[in-house]
Amino acid sequence: MAPEATQKAWDRFQSDIQGLAGELKRHYRDAGDVKNNAELNRSLEQLRQAADAVFKSLETATRDPEVRSKTKETARSFGSAVAETFREVTDEIEKALRKPAEKK
């Protein structure tokens, strides 16, 4: 893959992940149902576990300390991005749940 194509692929991935985060937030807001939210939480936890497995396999695939270090760093930044998305979603849910109570 040419360097430009590689950069475009990563840019696309970044855009897709941001779009997914937005859709997850929208889905949480629109669900308003504890059961649906629990299902989404389970799905997100499975995603986190799968990503963790990918990064662990990358980390063990090489003996090169620099590659291992970068893999750990990337896993942490991915984890931070997912955690931040969860925080935003949680904030949205809390706001949505407070609104009906405030109207009474």
C-alpha cells in the first residue's frame, strides 16, 4: 500500500470510530430502556475485550521492545478513547433521565 493510501485508510478508520461513538450515544439516548441499555453495555464490553485480545496478540507477536512498547501505548490510547466515549454516553443518559423528573 502506498503511503498516501495507508494514511487515507487510517483517516477513514478514525472517522469511522468517531461516527460509531456518535451512533452509540444516539442509541443510548433514544433507547431510554434499561434492558436495551444493558444489552448495549454488554456489546461494548465484548468490543473492549476483543480489542484487548488484539492488542495482547500484537504485543506477544514480536520480541522487539520498541514494537511492544508502541503496542501497549496504542492499547492505552484506544482504551482511553473508549472510556471517554463511555463517560460521554453516561453523561447523556444521566441528563435524559433527569429531564422527566425536573418537569414534574
